[in-house]
Amino acid sequence: MTEGTTGGSCPVLPSRGRVRPLAQASITDGFWAARQAVNGTATLAHCESWMERLGWLANFDRVADGTTSPDRPGWPFSDSEVYKLLEALAWERGRTGDPEAEVAIKRLTARVARAQDPDGYLGTCFGHGEQRPRYSDLEGGHELYNIGHLLQAAVARLRTAGEDDLVRVARRAADHVCRTFGADGLPKICGHPEIEVGLAEFGRALGEERYVEQARLFLERRGHGTLRDIPLGRAYFQDDVPIREAEVWRGHAVRALYLTAAAVDVAVERGDDELLRAVERQWERSVARRTYITGGMGSRHQDEGFGEDWELPPDRAYCETCAGVASIMVSWRLYLATADVRYTDLIERTLYNIIATSPSPDGRAFFYANPLHQRVPGKPTDGTEVSPRAEGGTRAAWFDVSCCPTNVARTLASLGGYLATADDDGLQIHQYAPCAISVELPDGRRMAVDVETGYPETGTIHVRIAADEPLPWTLALRVPAWAVGARLISDGRAQPVDPGMVEVRRAFRAGEVITLELPMAPRFTRPDPRVDAIRGCVAVERGPEVLCVESRDLPDPGGLDALTIDPLFAPRAEPGGVRIRGRLPAYADRPWPYPTATTPVENAEWFDVPLRPYHSWAHRGPSSMRIWLPASPPPEGEQRA
């Protein structure tokens, strides 16, 4: 096992693991740098302005002033949005040194700190004036959930700037939680997991074992019917089966994934191999049977949750953006513990097709849900109203439940922490973006590289050695699972490489370039036939991006649901995008939708169908869209050209 280090801009920093994350990785250009820039210059201020406008920030002022009431604005979990914004600001300040981010952190921290009770309790919805008593609604009150996000914000601040008022506020809150819910306290849990992952990482950041122990206590209590039953069942908040016994993720997707992230943290810190194996088992089945091609998780709207195995309808996909964030949290922790490349493969898929999809190009509107088939164009929004619905087909400036904008913001601000890892013999690069990476190994060997690439537009990745090191070390590059036919060029020689990690080990000199070439030709993807909602359909992928058809690109924008694809005509890349062969048959209306045989009124001509990256859909305005396309080759004898 490789021992961890302290400090740096790492969202996750275990004390041990097969590999350790790197704080010294900064994205310098390209796809993700552009999104980080928009996040820093637009999204963070956008989030704060909405929380100010809606009174979510003023909730803290009212507690401090003694003027709060039971009808405070916002849901019980609105405090958590302030904490996620603080976390995003802390990572952003650490990433760029932005003085405005520093000012915002101090401004928000001061308001939060004034609302903290003398015993460390911090919350604006319970326990003050005529409000309900503290912890009187653990099923839906989100008090501990909110504190979990406060602790994660404090971790970001601690690792980028050191201990300050925010960290001290979080420490008092964590101490209060340990006193109230420790081994001799209330044997209770929160309906929405999050306190567990917050405590575990805060404990690691401070070297406070008792916080990790409290996270373990919360984990072990869950799954025994501790929470009151509800119509959706205790599986909704993972209180139906102990986490060690569960075979698959179920219930509310974000809750399940936050809980799982904490389970990995505790398993690693405690050396609990049984718990780690349980999580690996759940990941494997959930990814194999309950995950969308986009990496999205959660197929049911009624509980924002996982469906049964193979229940993956494209038009009713929920795929909450926050579940994408939480999926990355889980997979990254599992990779650090095991060095299994499957986990970073899923991270890449989720980054490009969930995280990149949610925000608008200007960073001021977001998707909450991410369906794979939009049947009716959404209604245009003017950016001035709160959306009451999580779905709708257009990005909204803000939501009644607005957890996703701040979750995207903190993920983008900390994205450099997910690029690369190190072990005792070298450096591993997982996500490809123009970036600078440096690290010193425990034995004093120094490694520094610059990555140059146009990925994902192109599949060529140049890794330029930036510093001499006379002793050999190992450079490892991830070859994605889809990249069959990749090549590695090193020391003037080219060789084919298989998906997985490809390694080059030698004494490198500054200026050397190792090149990885990934095949970027678009490709058809077919579903497992047990996913009956899309049986007989195909999707198109190019590199890490899932592609889609938008109604705006069809000769008949209203005919998207009639579109049929010729699966024998391979997708092709052309200037301006990818095209496939399809047609739009016209069907006769009938008084009953189940005739013995359905025959098109006319077999329309085949034409070239443009495809776009799914993450860019609805950028041009409301449209209908679909990823999975019915495939039907022409009848025998019909001209295909």
C-alpha cells in the first residue's frame, strides 16, 4: 500500500491505497479549461446571487439575529447549497489564486459563523425560536446532510489555504455531531447520507481519528430500519439492508452513492477489506445492469432512484446531475484503493456525458435531469424564474431544489485533482487534457510532464517530459475500454496497445515526448438485449462522447420519433461532425395504436443524419433529441446508396 500525503488541492486524500492522488496537476487549455474558466467567472457568482435573492443566505442572518421563524425560505437542505458554494470557491481560489473568490469565502463564512450555536450546532431550519426541535425529523430534515457539506467545504479550504474561520466553524460542528450521535449518544442516522463522507474526509484532513470513527458508526447503523418507514420504502434512504450485505445500489441514487463513497473511505482507513469488497461488488452489478450509456444513474422519477436490473428507459431516464457527481466520487475512491482502470473509465464517461452536459455555455443555466430521449422540445426560459421541475428539456437558471448547480461548480473547480495519480515508482495519467503535472516520489525522484492534446476532438495525446531525472521511473497512461486499436509511440518506436494501463519505464530526459494515439472513428454501440426499452436500437459514440440526434438537424423537425437508422451503413466523421444514414417514414394515423401490421405510408428516401455530442444538446434552443435510434436495414433488394 502507498501511504498518502497531506495538503494540496485534492478532494480525496486517503491515508493509504494502491495509488495516491496528486495536487500538482493543473489544466491549462482545451475542453475542460474552458469550462473551468466559465465556472470561475460566471457560475460561482450566479449561484451566490440566486441564494441571496431567494433568502437562503439571509436564513443565517436571521438565526444570528434571533428573527428566524418556521416559515424560513427554502427547503431544509438549502443550507447545503451555501456550503457547496463555499467548497467550490475554495477549490477555485486554490486553483487560480482569484482574490474575488477569497473575498467571497470570507464574506460567506462570516455569515455562516454568526449563525452557529454555542455548542457547535449549525442549522437554519430547526432549533431556533418557534421552529421544530433539533433532529426531530431525521428522515427529511437534512440537518446532518447539511453539516456533511460544511465539512467538505472546510476540507477544500484546509487543503488550499490552511486553517481559518471556516475550518474552525466546521470543527465545532463536527464535535457537536460526535457528542450528539457518538457511541454513547443518539443511535440515529440522517435520511440523506452525506455526513459520513464529510466526517471521513474532514477527519483525514485534520488527522482526527474520532471523526472517521463517527462516520463508521453512522455506516454501521444504516440498513437496520432505524429511520421511520415511508411510502417509498426504507430503500429510498438505504435503511433496508446493511451496507455490507447489499448486492446492488438501490433507492435514491444520490443518497446511495454518497453513502458508498463514505463506505470506501472508512474501509480504506480501517483496513476493512470485507467492506471494500462489498462496495466493489455493488459497483460491478450496478454499472453492468443499472447504468446508462452516458454514465448516468437513476432511472426512476418517483424517487430519483435506481430501477431494477435492466430498467433503463431512455425517455424516462432521470440521471440526476448530482448522481453523476456522486458516481465520480465513488469511482475515484475505488480507483485510489485498487488501481483498477475500470473506475477511471467510468469517470471519463460520466465527465463528458453528464457533468459537461449540465451547464449552459455561459455557466448560468443547468440541466438537473439528463434524459436520453426528449420527445417534446422544452419551453424557453428567460433566466429570471425558478424552475419548479427537475426536468423540462431546457437548462434552467435555478431550481426550487437547486442542488445540481453548486455540485457542478465544486466538481469543475476541483477537476485537476482527478487527472493523475502516483505510486512509489511513477506517475499515472487518467484523464486527458492539456495540463502540467509534477510530483516527487518518496525516494526523491522528481517527475514533471506537460500534456498536449486536442482531446476529445482529436485522439492524439503528447506527454512531454519537463524535467530530467537520472533514475528510471514509470509513466503509465490509461487506454480507455473503447479504444481498441490504440498505439503508443515511445523512443521513436510505435506499438499497438490494448485497453487498460500502458507503461513506459526508463530514465527520462527533459524534452522527450511519449505519444498515445487513440482511435477516434465514430462507432455504433448496441445495448444488452435485456434492456428491453431500447432493444433493436443503436447509439453512436466517438471517443468518450456519446452522440445524439436533435430535431433541429432533421428535414422534418417533428419526425424525430419516426427516424430509422441503417445499421449496415457505418457512421462517418466529416468536417463539421458525424453522420449516419437514416430516413423518416410517414405513418398513417389509426383509431387504435395496435394494428396487426404497421406499414409506412411511404418509405422515405435515405439521407445523411447529422449527430452532435450529447453534452451540447439544446445549446441552440429547445429541441427534441434522442441517443438510442431504431435500426432497420433496407429490405432486400432496396438500393442503399
